[in-house]
Amino acid sequence: MQDIKELNLKTLEDKLLSWGSPKYHARGIFNWIYQKGVYEFSQMSNLPISLRGLLAKEYLILSLHLADTQKSSDGTTKFLFELADKNLVEAVNIPMVKRASTGKTANRLHSTTGCISSQAGCKFGCSFCASGQKGFKRNLSAGEILDEVLYLKNNTSIGNLTHIVFMGTGEPLDNYDHLLKAIRIINSPDAFNVGARRITISTCGIIPGIKKLAQEDLQVELSISLHAAVDKLRNQLMPVNNKYPLATLIKCCQEYITKTNRQITFEYILIKGVNADAVAAGNLVKLLKDLRLAKVNLIPANCVAESKIFPPDDAQIDYFKQYLIKSGLNVTLRRERGQDIDAACGQLRLKYEKI
């Protein structure tokens, strides 16, 4: 059976017309699936019974099933999914709560960010990441990516699913066509209706993918996993740097900014004893100081016992942050969520596969 989420609205309209059914039912089907979170055609009560039967005979809505789940004390929930071919992928719901003042009152705003995987396993073997420790299995289809989003939307603990980040297992730009197909449905007003600026693609630095993304008429956010500012160290941490070294990557980022006039966020995981001292901070300033519309997002490492990864202490983290700020960089500090569960990318999948 075919996954109906592989069809965009126009393709579904054409399919319905070929069955002699009015094409306006396509918007109704999209509404049932993406807005109401219905997994069974039989529950789509405003569709003709005959159409529901045809849909159920030819299509399915959800192909994954939940293999395991973990919930952190901070509300972060990680889901481990088994796909139809028994491959495993992870996705995470991260609740966000902030205060917004309106006049004399302050309201608490609730939303949820969904962290989505784009591949089963990963080819790129970053030393600090558990995702690739079992190697690369395959790309996810657009429908499988949307399966994750659909499940997360239907299982938020706080607020609605308002933001999507492709920072889970796999390299999104290595699965470019399926990724963009899924993003266009996530962004569509007829489907999930998540604004493009609330969708983030995180890449280890796949230059051909960045160049292609610059040509898309889509204002998504781009994030570069950097983690070192000199080639020697980045080669060790991220083998992809041997193919796309820093000078070439930064040139590509400048071209992207010039073409799109959009900011790039550089993710920098602070790892104790590896890339978190004053020398590393100075190298990062040298690398990015002339790059217009660049932001650095510092992330203290989540402990990965398999890779012997640990975060620096708070004093060292604060020193690193202040060094960058005083040097003129735009800097944010993001604390890792779900530190009391297997929240780092690939950890729960790795644990499950060892059982």
C-alpha cells in the first residue's frame, strides 16, 4: 500500500478526480490527517463511505509504530519508532514555556518543538554523536518523516507543535529531495501549517545541499554543526570536514547569506578538554568575525558514555560565552534538554539495538 502522505494536495486532487470524486475532498482529507490527527480513513465522517473505502484499499496513513518512549523531568519526551522494515528512528518533543507581559499581567506561553530524524542511522560518523555508531541504514521517505511529525503533534504534553528542527538522527541534506518534499507539506496551510521560519535544517556542512537550499523559495532556518574552528580538530570530530574543509564551508555560507539575506546559526557543542578553552574561543572568533548574519549557539555537551563525551563546568562555559560576546559575535547558550534520559541523538536507538 502507498503512504498517502507522499501526495501533495494537487496530486491528491488529481487522484480523486480520476476516481470520479470531487477534488475538494482532498482538502478535507488533509484536514483530517494533518490538523485533526486521524489515522484511519473510516473516521473521516464527512467523506462519502465509498471514497473512504477506496482510500483504505489503496493508501495507509501511519506506517511506524512506537517501540519505546522516555520522558524527562523537564518534560522532554523521546520516542523510538520502528519502521515497516524494522529499522529504528528517534524523534523528540521539547516543551517550551516562556513569559510574555501584556500590560500589568504576565502570561505563560506554551509551545512544543519537535526534533525530527531524516535517516535511519548516519553516514558521517561524528565522534561525539551516537547516531552513526551502528552505521547508515537508509534514507527516510517524505511520508516517514511526516509520520514522525504527525505522531509528535498528536502527543504533545504542553501546547501545540509549533516548531520543527531536523536535528535528529541522520544528515538532512544527504536526503535532500525527501526532506524538501516533507518540509513543503509541513509548511503548507492545508497541512501542518508550520511557518517556514519555524522550521530549522541542521547540517554537518554538506556544501552541495546548502547551495541547492539557497535556490529554494523557502525561508527555512539553516543551522551548521560546526563544533571546531580549525581543520585539524574538526577533521577529528567530524570526518565530513575532510571533504568540505572550513574555508570552503565558510565561503559557501557567505554565498548563502548573500543569496538569501538570511541568518545562519552555527551550532557549537562545548566538550570538556576538547574545544572549550580560550584558544578554541579565539579560533572561533577568527573564523566567524567577518561573516555577516552569523549567530553562534553554544551547547554544553550531553553526556555520551559510548564516546566519553562530557560538558565543561559552568565557569568555563560562561568564560567561553563572554569571550565570544566581547569579540562582537552574536551568541546564545542553549542548555541540553532531557539530560536524565537518553536524549542525545541516537542514544535510545543504540540502547534498544543492544538489547
